[in-house]
Amino acid sequence: MKNNKKNIAIIGVGSTPFGDLFQYSYDDLVREAASTAMKDAGIDPEELQAAWLSTAFPEIGVFKGRSGMDLAEPLGIFGIPVTRVSNFCASGADAIRNAANALAAGECDVAMALGVEKLRDRSPQDSIVKMMVELSHPFYQKGFTAAGTFAVYANRMMHEYGVSREDIASVSVKNHFHGVMNDKAHYRTKCTIEQVLASPMVADPLTLMDSCPTTDGAACVIMVRAEDVDNSKHKPVYIDGIGLSISTGWDLPFFDSGHKFLSFQATRDAAAMAYRQAGITRPMEEIDLVEVHDCFSIVELLTYEDLGFCRTGEAKDLIRGKVTQLGGELPVNVSGGLLSCGHPVGATGVRMVVEVATHLRGQAGVRQVKDAKRGLTHNIGGPGAIASVIILNNEN
Amino acid sequence: MKNNKKNIAIIGVGSTPFGDLFQYSYDDLVREAASTAMKDAGIDPEELQAAWLSTAFPEIGVFKGRSGMDLAEPLGIFGIPVTRVSNFCASGADAIRNAANALAAGECDVAMALGVEKLRDRSPQDSIVKMMVELSHPFYQKGFTAAGTFAVYANRMMHEYGVSREDIASVSVKNHFHGVMNDKAHYRTKCTIEQVLASPMVADPLTLMDSCPTTDGAACVIMVRAEDVDNSKHKPVYIDGIGLSISTGWDLPFFDSGHKFLSFQATRDAAAMAYRQAGITRPMEEIDLVEVHDCFSIVELLTYEDLGFCRTGEAKDLIRGKVTQLGGELPVNVSGGLLSCGHPVGATGVRMVVEVATHLRGQAGVRQVKDAKRGLTHNIGGPGAIASVIILNNEN
């Protein structure tokens, strides 16, 4: 494989607020994220030559996002290819990946990747539909939820590596501390370990405050080949590497795949791809900030190890030492993470890239990671099966 | 835009039978199409470096195909990126397009594009779910069906261009005549104009026999860069051009978009892209066989004009003159088309590429188009809004 992806630049970023956005339609979300990113890039809609839409769950929310039409129509960008990709929680990263490939291939010169999900608008009928869909699914079984799956990992981490219940809760405390500084986050309230532990149980040991909310939101990036960056107009960031991997299948006992429920092979494989492309061998030293997929607090701890920021079993030391808090050696989820920002599934991966790019451009305001030169985003979905890693750099 | 796509070769093709395949699961369909294509290419699953899955409607059928996991798991291809794309009837072509971009970008050296759809397995619950989904959709309205939409075009063609009801039916007669020769087609029975006209009305003037069936099936192609073709092992075909466009939005009166209901702008735009890449200026002379998206008979007639095989209003002359029948100057849908093969939505675009590649390799048996050197595939979906055109060549 020849491509190291360094030839691709992000020249514009934008996102909506994330939250219970009953005042926004799906189309409104698309328009606000896209117009913000296009304005940031200094381009008009007519200059777009191709676009990728990421929406993961049209059938859960407002039944939008089943094709590229739902990006083309609200923006009025007709006469160009618009692809919809869906890959559970890695959908947004995969939209960016396919856009990067098209640019590198020379199919287009200016590309958009936009992630959007509207999960909070559920009519009574929709809820009934969803329930019926789940109950009629041949693989449906009680407890087969994201929370239930990740709770198994939490218990194993506690049992095998001496991770305490408080260590897990500390991830939520840290990320909510960060989220207060993000005016686009769904939740902007500090919390304590005691509050996390005392909140309602979801899947033992994970409580409500170990869990990200479901959320509405959209995020967008505009991309070109690095050779086409106009430095007088843009403050670009460059893509150093993109990894995406489906590595394991569902991490559930009935697949009997030998999993120990202490690591996500998909994350390790995606990181290996991205690190190879970016030439990274010492991630802790060579990366300045990270957004990881903290859909549940425990996932952030697991991911420290899977991304190689520490050795196996040592994730607890990073959270105890405040290494991953703003001001620490490797700030993780200074946006507030999914725990604060919420998780509009198709949008999350793009939102993370917007966040990291904003830091690499030195424009992150009160939560700016000082001297950030290289950042990483991570997603994991299909509980444990699909992971993406993107590495961004403010130098080429 | 720099890329003319001639750098991409298809080195393996495969498909399942198309039909009411109650004996196949979704995974069975994936495995049969993929293993046939990999065997044809002479590669093992471990040699795949990336894959694209096209399934358009997971929520209508068996709830499979929402992510790349549903391609990775049945094949056991873990540790590589697998993307699911969905773009209504252009999904299959778009999977091929994104795979071609990844190869041209150098992200991978061996790629798979596989389309699969299982539409015939609907439990009673699924039917209720589907009905509730449709009824709860904010845009649901009576008559807003594919048949209803294309029927408007049929009436306009008859009114404006002197197309007769028999001309429209002749498309179905021709394609069913071809379908008899295709042992993978859903329907393999000749029919007459009188039978088409006498079959039950679906949306005036289109009858049941003007309409393609819903169908189960899968098709797969294996792709590499042209420089990596091993001519001792492969009988490759090359991609001359790929166009995909969302051009118009829903072609329905309430969008008041000035449509005359006589042409699909999306097809015209996608064809213009593909022709430019392939250097085609006289499509009728330069193309030897075509698979067009005859979801309803009328669509084939409209598409003759949109693809530039005749002038506006002259499609009827091609069908009357048997120009597009096997043995004619430009055989169209010698596979039997969607009308005979059926329409497993995510699979159809890939099935067409398999068909054209088989002719370009001289392996199409009794329905072989003689001396076929260059072929075209066409899809249109989201009734009228999304179109794809792929041009294949047996020389590089």
C-alpha cells in the first residue's frame, strides 16, 4: 500500500451545537454544519465536487440519511456524487476516509464529509416501530445492548487489572469537567465520583453517568489535496493517517471467538494502520491531544491501552495521575467527550476531527491544548467490532 | 479532476442466482457471490485489503447490511476496512466507485465490492413494521411509490413523443426474451405485448409486467490497479469511467423544480462524467452493450435518450427497430434486465457490472454479444434523483 495520506488537508470545519435540538430539523443540522465549514474554508457550495454523508441510524430517528440525497437536497448541491456511508460509530470517520481516497485518487478536487444524526425526535409510533424491530430481530436477546456489552469489559478490567470502580467514574468526572468549557456540548455540568456512583444503574457496574446521552447534532469538514491549499486563505490541518478495521465480529460469548473482554482488536488494528501511515512509533510522546470514543466511561480506559498510550493494565495510572486531563501530558477528550457532547452517532467521528483541528489551529479558546501539533481521533462501534483512528497534524 | 479511472481493473466476478431465495440467508448470499468472485480472481480471502458492501434497505428485509460487519463476518475477513455504502438503486455502483478510488489512492492493493439484498424474507412482524414505518413517515403520501412516480414519466412520454403503450410493453417483451437465456434470472419466461397489457394494473399505464420483481441476490467484483494485473492468471476488464450524480432531488410536483418528467438529469450528469473520463463522444458507436435500470419498462426508453443513444423523442424508434435486442446494433439488457433478473437493490449495480464483464471476456454463452469490447451499466434510484454510469473495456 502506497498512500500515507499526508497529501490531504482539511481546510474548513464546522458543527452545530449538540443536544436535544427539537428546534432543528435534520436538514437544519446539515445546513448549519455545512455552511459553517464552507464559510471557514472560504468556498461556495458550487465549488464542492463530491461529498460523503454519514448517518448511522435513519430508522431509529427521523428516517433521513438513507442516501446521499439527504445531504444534496438541503444544501442544493446537485450534479455531483454524494455517497452515504454507514458503519455504526465509525461512520463519520469512514466518510472522511472515503473522501480522502477520492481526493488522493484525483476523482475530485474539493470534497465534503458531513456527519449528522437526529436521535431525539421519536414519535410514539417511532418508539413502537423501534421496539417491534428489535423484538422481531432474529438475534434479539435481553441484555444485548451497548451498555450490557461494555459492562462486561468493565467487570473484567476491575477483576484482572485492579481498576477500581472509582477509576472508571473518574473518566466521567474528567470529561464533564472538560465539557463545561465547551459551549456546544450537550451537558455542561461538573460532577463528582460520588454522583457518578449514585446515579441510576444501567448495566452493572456502569451507571447513567458512566453513559453518554443520545443526542442530535452535525459536524462537517471540507477537504482538498495538500497541494491545493491556499495558505493566504486557509489555516489547514493535514491528515497523517486513517485506519479503519473490522476486526473481531461481535464481542459476545456466543461467537466464542476467544475474546478476553479486556481489549478491542479493532482499535488496535485501526491504530496500527494509522500509526504506520503517520510514522508514529511512540504514541504517548508523538501525539498532543486525543478524542476517544467514551460512549461509556470504561471504553476510554480500555482505549488508552489499545492505542498504546500505556502498557496493558496501566490505564488506571493515567486517569489517577491526571495525565489525560487538560494540562496533563496527553489531554484526552478536552471537548467533554461523548459523555458531555452526547453521541449523534453519524456525527461523532466528524465532530472529533473538528475538535482536534480546532486545537491544531490554536482556536480552541478556554480549553485549548497548548502547543498542540498532532492529534488523534478514535471511534469504536458495533460494540467492539468496528474501529477508526484518524491522525491530524498542523504541519505538512 | 485528474483521474480517468483507466488505472483500475476488475479481475474477478461472481453472483448468486437471483430470485425467491428462501433457502439462502443473507450471509449465504454474501458467501456465494464473494467466493465465486475470489475463485475467479484466483485470490484467497486473506489477500483482500479493503472491501465495500452495498445494501440499500436493511430495515425492509432481514435487518442485515447496516455496517461493514455484515460483509466481514460471513467471509471472516477481519483486520481490514469494510465500508457499507447506501445510495438507493445506485448503491452497488457506488460501492465499486469508492473501491476504485481507494485503489487509485493507493490505500489498498486488492479490493472487493459486493452488493447484496434479501427482500423476500419478510416475517409478519416485518411487514407490520414496514407499514408502520411508512405510515409514520412525515412525507408519506398515497401514490408516492416508485411505480407511481415512473408512471408519470410514461404518460408524459406517450403524450409528448408519440410513444405508444405497445412501445413501452415492448421493453418488457424484449428483456424477458433475453432473460430466458440467463440461468440466474428470477423470471425465465417469454411474454407477449398482449400479456404485458393484460396483466394487473400497478400505476396507469404501467402494469405488473412492466415492473421488475423484488428479489434476493448478491453479486461481487474483485478489483486491483491495472498495473497489478497478472495476465497469465486473470482475464481482466478495465474501468473506463464512473459517474455518479444526485442531480435533481425527488422528481415530484411538490418540489416544483421545473421538471418535465421526460428525462432524468441525474442520468445525464452521471453519463457526462463517465463519458468524459472514458473519452466517449459518440455513445451509440463506441459502446457495444448496455445494462440499464429497467425497474419499470418505461425507464429503459427514457434512458436511451438520457445516455445519448438517440435524440430526444426517438427512443421509440430503437425499440421498434429491435436495435437494442440481442443481435441488434446496441443490445440492451441481454441479461434480461431488472424485469427478468429482479431487483435486489443493493446487488443490482454490481450484478450489471458482472454481466458486462462476462460479455467483455467472451464468456456469456448463449446470450454473448459478439465482439463486445466496451460496455456500460446504468442505475437510477430515489425515483429519478440518483444515477450511476460505469463504463468497462476489455482493453487497457
